Amino acid sequence: MGVVEFLRASDYRGRVVTAILYLNKSDWDSGGELRVFDHHEKGEERDEKGIDIIPTGGKLILFDSSKVEHQVLASYGDDPRYALTCWVNGILT
């Protein structure tokens, strides 16, 4: 088991909610999508396709950090990708 798989399999963070507000232009088309994967139970294989969310300006994304795996894809072009990210730590009940 590699480092990434170990971190995915363990609860190494207390994050329960992630909020991302994109500050890019409203017509953003330079990559940097947020890829989210369907929730799966521990030990199950995840769907590697995922769903890509385009980081257009003004878009707010909220998700359960303890259940939703995600990754940020590479951006390209001359415009930098801007996002304001906030995590809420704790225990969901």
C-alpha cells in the first residue's frame, strides 16, 4: 500500500465539510476542474472516472470531506486559477 492509498484508507484529518468558492472569470475555460468521485465504503474500489466540476467564477461547492474523495486537475493557459477554500473540522452526527 502506497502513501496515497494509506491516506485514503485512514482518517488522518478531522475535516467534515469542505467549501470551495471559485474566484475565476465567469467564462473560465483553462482546466483546473475539481474531480469528485462517488462515495464508496472503505475497502471498495472507487469509480476512477469521477465527475468534473468546472471552476467558473462565483461557483460555490460544498461537500462532506469525510466521504467524498476528490482531486484538482491541472490548469493551463495564461490565467491563474483562483479559489478560496475553507474546511470545517469536527464530527458529523
